[in-house]
Amino acid sequence: MAGRTSTSEKQHKHADGVSEAIGGGEDVAGLSLKDLIEAANPALYAEVIARESTRLYGEWVKIMIGTSDRDVPARDWRFSDPAWRDNPVYKRLAQGYLAFCESVDKVVDNNPDWRKRERAKFLTGILTSAMAPTNTLLGNPAALKRAYETCGASLLKGYRNLAADALAGKRIPTQVKSSEFRLGENLAVTPGGVVYRDEFVELLQYRPTTTEVYEIPTLMIVPPIGKYYFMDLAPKRSFCEYAVSRGVQLFPTSWRNPRKEHGHWSLDDYVTACLSAVDALCDTTGSSKVNILGLCAGGIISTMMMSYMAHRGDDRISAASFGVMLLDFGSEAPIGAFQSKPVLTLARRRSAKKGILPASSFAETFAWMRPNDLVWNYWVNNYLTGNDPPSFDILAWSVDGTNLPATLHAQFLDIFQDNPLPTPGALQVLGHPVDLSSIKVESLVTGAISDHLTPWKACYQTTQLLGGKSTFVLSNAGHIGALVNPPGNPKASYYLGPTPGPDPDNWLQAAKKYTGTWWEVWADWTLKRSGAERTAPRALGSERFPMLDAAPGTYVHEAA
């Protein structure tokens, strides 16, 4: 929900955000050198800057004369080549760079204002990642070896990759070989159909794979800033496929990709669309109750809908589960780097002018939040070593985004800036005050332990805001990685603990670690709240809501 990444036209367009953010021209997500100086506040922290400068110079002297005991970590992909430990020149280069990064981090960490600290971390992270020696050919022994082994062919291929990205107007390197993925063929292939469609959303119903299903269905509300099929990746990696295999009647939303003429679409429109989906789902299944699964920003929309329903006396919601959802934006999180009034004002102005916030803006901003992994990793892979981008389903999804209507974007920014959701009545939807405590149904809240967008302790706060009994599950992996982690992964794990109290650290201390994924916890929890089993329906849809198209539907094919 931050503003878009803007860059000037230079030879290496994907790196422009770095140069412009540091050089004072156009900015990265509205942040510039001025923000970095304000966040780091060198006048206030002159003492720590002087101390770290002295320590850094002393460390550099040790490095130059070969007496430094600083390790060069092989687990860091940039320094995985043995030359970084075996070659004295490369070893000193890596040690000097890592010492510099460490000093920058220590200076930034001394800012007591967490929002300014996160802003400084974001901007200095861009700076230090851009300075890594591995981003240059001579500073990358693996790339030099590759060039030697291929007689220069890798350099030619890298130049072609760079030229192709430049001609395509890309501002960050291509992250995935998308041509190998096709919706309905090797992505989003869980059998089903569209049973409801309006101008905002399509509602999918999946065909049962069990002889019996549970009577209370689940409406899965996905974020409007991404296509739904991150939950329906390849077979055996699809949450939707897994849920259906457990007897869940699952109905995901598939949001339309808005264009400039849809810039007036608002939260009221999206909540209304979800209410219509509840109507269609109840009619299709014959159930008077519905379970909710709200994911990330889709969870925010879900809670607004549920608060509205509670205000109206609509008790059709049986239980609700949420994945990596943030409701309290006063919680410390890296995304707080953008919690600045001038930045958010600029973001509103930009999307209002276009009518939409382009999907590419989200992708670029989030990439610069993890530049080593999401920018420079592909720079090295595609350009310096001349390899093709990787072929991975979740990366194919990440570059197939959805735009955000300007009005909805502005409303999300207001929520981000003013943090109204924890305060009953501070926000209205469909003319009624939003009160999270009015949501009395049981809830299952999931956080991800290494989530850089919605940190788990901030997600945990949801259990304290909703009015019903909550269960919290803490998954391993990051924001999206946790959601798409299928059972059977030996590296997957999660924590379950007692009834969540005010302190997340106390909860974690009392929690027990299990091997597996949150999918299994969610399915077990949901089925207990899904009523009795009954014979699975033979056909999709109903007389009022007949099947319109086969899954994955039509909206998912619309490009941003």
C-alpha cells in the first residue's frame, strides 16, 4: 500500500531507483535522500556515527594487513563461491564490504523512532545492496569463471538479457521465465467453475473430489492486489486442491483487473461484492452459514464485511480464519518505512492521476524492500552469468499482478496512515461504523515467522482486536512462502500455543513447534466448524447461479 517506484530513463533502468533515491532526483516509493538524512538524523546521532566510523576504519586496517577474523559467510548467495574465502584479494574485498554494511546497520538501529528507523533501513538497504562487489563482473569470481568456461558466450547472453529488459521498459531484471506457465494448463488447474460474476469479482466453485463434503462452505477472499491463483499453484502445491481433498466446499474470489475507467471503485464496492458472493455461495450450497478465509488485504476487506454484517444482525458467518493479515498499522513493521505523510500524499496523487495504481508499482516497491534477493540476485543471474531467469510457479504469479483502483488505493493509504481499524467507529463501510470487537465468531489467525511485510507479532495483534475466541498459528517462511507451503515439505514447521494473550513473546514461549504446515491446522480447525458431512453435489452452481465458465474463469486472464 505504499506509493509506486519512480525512476528516470538511464541505461540500466532497473537500477534507476537506487541512483535517483541517492542522487536526489526521482524517488523509490516516494522516498529520497532527504528522507534518508532525516531518518538517520546524523546531527542527533553524531556520537554513534563517529564511534562507528572509528571502529570501521580500524577494522579496514586489520582487513588490509590480513589480521581480521571477520567471516565471509558461504550461506550468503553473493559470497558462496570458494574464491571469497580462498583468494586473499576477494576475501579482503568481501570483509571490507561486510564491515561497512555492519556499521551502517548499527548507526541506523540507534534511531528510537521505529518508523524513521525502518525508513532508514529501507533506503540504506538499497544503498548497501547496490554497493556489493558481486554486482560487477570483476567483483564476481563466479561470473568471471562462467565467462572463461563459455569463452565469453555468457557475457553475450547477459548483454542480450539486459538489452531485452531495457527495450521492454523494465526497471528491475526479469525474475521468472513466465512463458513456461499457462493458466488452466499448469497453473490454476483445480477443476471447477464460475458460479457468480459481477463487474468486480468472479466467484469460483471447485468440483468435489471426495464422496462427501462438509455442509458449511468456505469463502476465500484474496487480496485485490494479486490474482487468486497463488493459492492454486501446480498440482500438489495448490492450497485449493488440498482443501477440496479434505472435503471443504471452497469458493475463492477472483478479482477483476481494474483499468483507468474503474478508478472510482472503493471499499464499499469491494465489500458489496463480497456480500454478493456470500449470497451466491449460500444459494449454491443450500447452507445458511459460511466460513471465511481472508488473506492479507483480503482479510481487511473480510473484517469490514463481517463488522457490517454484525451491525445489521446478519449471522451467516460461522467462523473466520485469516492469513498474514495486518489490522493494526501502529505495530512496528518494515512497511512503516512508507508511513510518512508526504510519501503517502505523493502516492495518492500519482494513482489519482492514472486512475489506478499499476501492479508493477507494487512489485517494484516490494522488490526494493529485499533488494539482494529480489533485484541483484537476478541482475547477477541474468546479466553477469548469462543464465535464463528461473522457472518457478510462485514467481510467475508475482509478475502477473492486478492494478488497484485509485479510490481504493487512497482508502488503503488512509488506513495505513491513520490506523483507524483498532478504534471502534473510526472508519465506516457502507454507511456503518467498523467495530472489530463486534466480530464475535471464532477465528484462526496465521502469521509467518520471517514475514517482512506483515511481521508475525503485528498479525498476532489481530487476536486481541476481534471479539470472539481466537487461535494463533505461527508458520515458518515469509509472507507468501508461508501461505503456499504444502504438507510434506520436511522443512516446513509451525507453532501452536495457548489462547493468545496480550504478549506475543509469552505466547511463543509457551507454544510448541510441530513439523508440517498451517494448511493442516487450518483444515482441521475449519472442518470442526463446518457442520455435518453430506453427499457431495454432482453439479456445480444452482438454478439461480448456474455455472458460467470453467475454472479458472475469465477475470484471472486479464493483464494489468
